[in-house]
Amino acid sequence: MTRIILVRHGKSTYNLERRIQGRLDKSVLTEAGRAGAKQVGDILGSIAFDAAYTSPLQRAKETAEIIVSRLTNPPELQPTDKLMEIDLPLWEGMLRQDAIDQFPEAYQQWQQHPDKFSMKIPSPEGEIEHFPVLAVFASARKFWEELLSRHTSGTILVVGHNGINRALIATASEITPDYYQSIQQSNCGISVINFGFTDETTESNKKIAVQLESLNLTAHTGEIFPKPRDGHRGPRLLLVRHGETDWNRAGKFQGQIDVPLNDNGREQARQAAEFLKDVKLDFAISSSMLRPKETAEIILKYHGGLQLELRDELREISHGLWEGKFESEIEASYPGLLAEWKISPEKVQMPEGENLEQVSIRAIAAWREIVQSVSGTGIVVAHDAVNKALLCHLFNLEPEHFWKFKQGNGAVSVIDYPHGPDGLPVLQAMNITTHLSGGVFDQTAAGAL
């Protein structure tokens, strides 16, 4: 497995002034930006990195230098142009509001249809039509191609910018450029991407190409998760996976068997409750099954008077005749089907149970109803398969991409609808487990669904 720790640079002078930076190299780190870089270095300090790459632009390069200086065994820092920020040559250096005022139609397209957004760039041969988002996606693909040919295993630090980091996450996860604005990257936010991921708890498991373990972790900076973007007018949903059960820990398939939380699961729920206790919650929704319901009830102990709504459509996938069985028992009864589930989950019909399309249909229908009916901020507590189906839905990914998103027991993901319930969502942060482990890696049970 090649594990990538992806970091956005610290707050810069242009960030502070609300200027568009692009590839202009006049912006430098602020004191807050340097402090944030130190916080990143401290939380990553004990990790053994095999290599470190950075954008050559000074705001990213200084961030990377500060991080590396605080590592126990610092690798050599390697600048590469393929990590340079998105190129916005006609807007660079402008105040964001000035760009909005002077180029209203272009700015609206940049926000709503980034894959179609272009700039006419003068050249000796005449105007060239430049597509910034498509170009930064191409740069991201080239970076991954070179890095993965050089590093077939190990842990790699990558320090970049908002735009290139979004493109790196998207190209790794097969998210298309039209969803560029649906991925958040905060200053000093940390994301973890696993290539060639294998569940090492079982010998029979085969590799999964890519897993987004977490996205935009910010708790190390003192901000438990990102604030809504300017002009935000829709709901914020905190998608939570239930705490651990004995069957999670043992690796036994539970599905719709109503297994309760174990003591560790209740502790995870308490830690999630502590994590969210200062967040004003306006609604609370849960799968009707015991393990998410108890998780939600523990979280709501800090939010007295809030009624918990239970929804059957958010129940876990029905594994049918697999339920209550270990992987070895499933393989003995259904040779090869478990391996196919791990490689091509969209093709598997659970014996006397559901397939992923059925789960997705009911979960997405419920999610859409929730988004239309709520306002403010609230929790939605569900299950591994349901949460992954919902995360795929945010980016219009088919069920074949199911394994791309990790959901740990007690983890929190933050999903905003900044343009209202009918607009594109923004995944602000995903699979936050820092409140459980204190570190950036998800250390929850790797057991069955």
C-alpha cells in the first residue's frame, strides 16, 4: 500500500486579503499560516515518511519546510511543478469580490460549471482558450502517474494548494471535473489517500485501487471541522457511522441483524458526543436499528430537547444468508462471491438479501427527503454501506466506487448544501476520527458491515 498524506498550505497573505492566488508567487504565509504548519508537523511528527513532495510556490514550500522540520525522521523535500496551483492568469492578484463584480458570468460558471469554465489568454498566435480546471486535473493525473511508478509502497507527504489538492483527490477517486467545487480543502487541512489498499485482516482479500481514508481534517488547527462557505444558505448534515459492535470487532457480517453497540462502541459514541457538544444541532435523524439509534442518543445527551427521528430507509444493507457468518464460512458456502464483493461490489446480489443498487435507491431517496425538509445543522447516523452509498451519490458515482470511501465506527463527515437543497453539495470533511484516536489515521475496527 502507498499511503498519501495530503496537506494544503497554511493561511497566506492573499488568503487573508481575500485575493485570488492561482500561480502568482507573491503570496506568503502569515503568522497564523506558520503556526498552522507547525500544528500539522506536530500531529504528523511520529509518522515515518518515505518521501515528501511540495509545490515550488513559496506559500506551499514554506509550509512543507516547516512540517518536515518537525518530523522525527524528515525525508528530503522534493519540489515539483505538477503540484503548482490551478492557473487563473486573468484573475490572479485580484480581490475575489472584484472578480465577481467585473466577470459575473464567468465567475458564476467557475462556481457552477467549473469543467466548462475557460479564459481567453492572449498569445503571439492569437487568443488561446484555457480551461483551468481541466488543466489542473491533467496535472494531477501526471503527478499520480509519476509518484506511483516511483513509490509502490510507503508513506508519502504531499503539500499543495486548494485547487491542485481538490484535483488530486478527485482524480484518485474518479470524481469528474464538474464536481471540482464540491471538495473542500482548508488551510493546513489533512487528507489521507491509500493506493493499492488491502484489508490485511484477511489473506483472501484482493487489492482495491484507491481508498479515500479521510478528507480535510482540521481538528489539529483548533477548528473541529470547516466553517460553511460565504453565502451558505442550505443545510449542513453531519453524517455519522454508528459505534463499534462485537460483530464489527470479530469481523462477522451483521447487516440487518440488530446487533447493539459494545462497550467500545458506546465509548466511541461518547467521544463523538464530546466532539460535537458545542455544535448547535437543529435536527437529528438515525437509522431505526439499535446500533445507530444508541449512537445518536448518546450524542444527543448534550443537546437536550432535540427529538430523534428514526428512518427505516437508512437501515444497513441486508446481507441475507451471509448475516451472522465469518468470511471463512461465507467462502465455504459461496466460493468466489466474497472476493467479487471486494473487487466488484456492484455485481454482487447477496443471497436472499440486497445488492448495492437497492441500498443506494432507498438511502438516496431518504437523503433527498431529509435535505429538502431540514434547515440548519444536524446529525444523520447510519451504517457503513449506507454512508458509502450516500458519499458516492454526492459525486454521482456508481456503486462500483463503493469501496473508495472509508467510514470508521464513530466517524463524522460534514456535508453542506451552500446553494440550497437543490444545489450541488460540498463535502467539507470526511471520516473524521481524530476525536477517537488523536491522530490522523482511522484506527477503528476493520470488521464486516
